[in-house]
Amino acid sequence: MGSGKRSLTTAAMVLACACAVLSAPGVAHASPTPAPTRTPTPTPTTSPAGKDLEAIRKKLDALYHAAAVATDAYNAAEEQAKQQSAEIVDLAREIVKGQDKLDELKDRAGAAARAQYRGGGLPPEMRLWLSDNPQQYLDGAGRVLQGEHATKGLLAEMTRTQQDLKQYAKDASAQWQKLEANRQAKATAQKEIKKQIAAAEKLESQLEKKEKERLAKLEEEAAYKAQTAWLSSGVLAEISGKASEQGKKAVKFATDQIGKPYEWGAEGPGSYDCSGLTSQAWAAAGHGIPRTSQEQWRQLPHVDVKDMRPGDLIIYFDDASHVAMYIGDGAIVHAPRPGRTVTITGAGSMPILGVVRPDA
């Protein structure tokens, strides 16, 4: 999954995966047999300066993994903040509507009170006795009773509206508190991301050019070894699923982004993080999915690895901190990590947690 010089054998394997997809966008099918394996050429892990490059590789993996976990936390806080902001706006609209309604009800109640005051004074029996037209008075009295009932209903509606306004204000206050909490969570995650990436970059900056080349070779061989072990299990022979129409569109979108840089928190169009790529690919296919890899794992339907098809998402690591899109032939497209670009690599090159299907 890393950049740098690839061996010809590995490049051929990856290129074959890419050609299978790009020659017929979105129509990727699993091959019946796994790709041939090879024994990687041993690479010295200790440089002339005495640096243990294998230990450095593992340290870099750990640092970038920690950055990926923090990125997922940042993206989750960002999504929640967006949702809470939208809810606050909706509540504000309801408060304005409720206040307008309350003002109208108060005007109507005031008019009713003034009308009742003008007709008040003498007891009803006296007004009937003094009336020149008793029937007219009785008709009027009936209207007064109706008016009194209407006034009671008006007052009850005013009470309900006031209660609604009070609840809206309470809900808005709660959303503001959540919004502030998520802003703080975003800031904390952002600091952690920058800290881990800075540590990784500092570690890499201490290497000489030849050491960086050997380190890239180690990264490549570690990924190749994991992919070979995955293929050797026979899993590819069991995978025969064909992409759905939406899956084809998602695969085409994702593979069209190849070569664009990884950037934490990015959702395109110029750069992506891992879940930014997968969520935007499925959005382009007309099917919205959660923004983060952890929520994609939590919310989307799970399928067995042997049943996966192009367009499905493979979730990696025990903490679901990375996600890639399966494109067929044992390959994935993904945004790996800072300093890398969207690329195609082996589906088994990282520890697989499971597979989810957005359009199940």
C-alpha cells in the first residue's frame, strides 16, 4: 500500500488488478484462482548507520495508525457538529413560528376580552328584562356563550404554545452544549492527528535517501507477504460475486480518484482520507453511507468475505480505523495514509476485520 519502488512481480500483480477494473469500469469479477506467489528477496533491516529499519517501519505503522484513529474521531465529531447545527437552525425556526403564533393568539384573546368588557355590567337576567326584543337578546346570549367557549380554547392554545416554546428553547440549549462538546472533541482529535503525523515525519526525515528506499521496500514486502498469505488461504477461489449497478458506479468513482493525495478529514474532490473516499464513491452512486470507517462498520450490513463483490467495503484493524473498496480480483482501492495517494493494492495486505455492503 505504500509508495516507493515496487518489485516487478508486485507491480505486475497490482497492474493486473487495475486493468481488470479500468478496462470495464465497475464490472470487476473475482478470478477463479489466486495469483502466483513468490519468495521476497531478503532486505537488510539494519542500515550502515546502525538503524533498525524494520523497527522504524513498525513504529511508522503505529504512528500512522494512531493518526487514522484520531482522524476517525475528528470526522465523527465533525458529522455530529453538522447535525447539531442543523437541529439548532430547525429549532430556531420553530421558536420564531411559535412566537408569531403566540403573538397572534394574544391579539385574538385581547380582542375577545375587550368585546366581553363592552357587553358586561348588568347581570344576564336584568339585561333580558330590559331588552326590547327578548328573542334577539337570547340569540345574542348564545353567541356570547360560544365566544366564551372559544376564548377558553384560545387560552388553552396559548398555554400549549408557551409550553412548546419553552421546550424548543430547552432543546436548543441542549444542542448547543452538544455542539460545543463536539467542537472540543474535534480540536482534541486535530491535535492528536497533527502530533502523530509530525512524529512520523520527523522519524522519516532522519533517514538517508537509501534508507528511505529500503524502508519503502520493507513496506512493500510486508504488504505482499500479508496478501500472499490471504490468497494462499484459497479465499479468492470462493469469491464470485458480481457488482450491482450501484456498486459498478461506486467502483468507477473510486478508481477515477487514483493518484490523488491522502489528506485527513478530506472528502474530495482534490484529496481524500480513507472513509472520505468510500463515502463519496457511494454518494456518487446515489447511495449515502456513514462518513467514518467505524460508523460504516457499525451501521452497514455485514457480509462474509467469500460473499463479497466489487463495491463492498473492507474494514481493517480491530478498531475499524481503516476502510477500502473491494474492486475484484483480490484487489482494493483506498486512500492509505498521509504522504500516500489513492491507489490499488491487495485486499489482504492489512488485517481484515470484516466486509460491509452499502446496497445490501
